[in-house]
Amino acid sequence: MWELVSFAKGRTRRLCLDSLVSGPTMPSAIAISSGEHLPHVSRALRELVEKGLVECLTPNIPKNRIYAITPKGKEVLEKLNKIDN
């Protein structure tokens, strides 16, 4: 579990997890609200999906995909919040 916490600590990955806590959203919305570049957000989301921390709710469409945090992702984010405080 701690390897995942360390992995998720990256700035853009953490930003994505924080954004998804309030509910499913699209990469473009995360990029706009955070000021982060869309390609960085998209890459971070792809990496988080590979680790099972985020899931794509619309995998069969090429654009405007919707992502959500998984229970495992919430657990990792809770641990991140504890070590950051």
C-alpha cells in the first residue's frame, strides 16, 4: 500500500485524486480547475488507472472520457492526507 501512496504523491497524480473525490469528471475539467496542462492530467489519469486508483467510466469513447476514484484510490488519498498533515 505504501508504494501506491508514494506513487500517488506526485503533484499531478495527487491533484487528479483530489479532484475526483467530489465525483466523476473529465480530464479537461481537472485541467481547467487546476491550471494544469491537459496532456499532464491525461497521463496522470492513465497511470492512476493502471494502478487501480482511478477507473474510466467511459472507456469505449475516444474523447471526453469520464473518470472516478476507486475505493483503493480513496484509501491511498486518506493516507496521503495523514502524512501531509
